Amino acid sequence: MALKLITPPDVEPVSLEEAKNHCRIDGNDEDVLITSLIVAAREYCESFQNRAYITQTWQLWLDSWPAGSVIPIPRPPLQSVTGVKYYDTNDTEHTLAATDYFIDDKSEPGRLALSYSKAWPAGVLRPTNGVCVEFTAGYGDDAEAVPQKVKQAMLLLIGHWYENREAAIAGTISREIEFAVRSLLWLDRVVPI
């Protein structure tokens, strides 16, 4: 299984203004740095939780069809599945008809399940990455949809990274920040499939 980000989010869960207020920064001299810290904090939190926060498009690549009738879709919450393609031994691309599967966007992680009386296509797939599921995930298109505890975890990271620009020696402060961030994110963490 491989995941590939196709379209990143258009906005961040935490705005530049929110981050600057949290860090008690006046002026615009540090805007580039703070903006990069916002992106890094989101990427860290998304990776820890195995989630997508703001709407983004991903591809899930599988080497073969699953043994059962369900493909779990990582990076919840799942918004939609754009399509399912598969590649034969000649590397010819085929598309699985949307009527052959059902999308469960209520479960976490979401799922793609075969429709009643349907089966995965017969035939041999190419040796690797024979199946591609393209999907859209995230809480929504704007920061308001992202849970507040995620935003707070991001702000803690941004503030810590802003104040400690070099690698920190393991100590009380870094452990407290790590504990606080993980405490905020742990409850909604999705265990990898």
C-alpha cells in the first residue's frame, strides 16, 4: 500500500494571524518562518493522527485487489472517491465502474465496498501498484471545520518551534510540549491499517 498526495489543502487550519498572536509576534518580519511552521505543524499532526484536516486529494495504491470485498480508505474523514483504476500486465489502464462499488463515508476510516453481487475484476494485475483509488478527504474546505484541539496542538508546536529554532536537548519543556500535543491528538488518532 502506498499513499500519494495529489492536491494539498488550499488553506491551513491555523491562520498566520492566529499563530502570530499565539507566539506574541508583532510586525511582519517573521511571516515566512511562521507560515512554514504552520505547514510543518499541520503535517506533523496529520501524520500522527493519520487524518486529513482540510480538503485534499490522495491516491491509494495497492499491489492487488483485497481478499475480501472492502478496501479501507486511509486519512479520514473520507469525503468522496473520485475513481478506481487498475492496470493489467500490459500496463493498460482500466476503470472500475462506479456502479460496482459503494462508498462508506460514515465509518472511520472510510471504506470502498463491492456492490451486491459484484466481484473484483478478473485477470492478472501488473506486479506492483496495480490498483489506484483516488479520493478526497478532510473535515471541509476551511479552518472552521477542523476540531479546536487540533488547532491547539498545532499552536503549541508552532510556539515551541518558534522559540526553539535549534534541536532541543531532551528536557522538561520539550517533554511537556510533546505530552500536551499528543494528549490533544491521541483521542481522535486513527490506528494505521
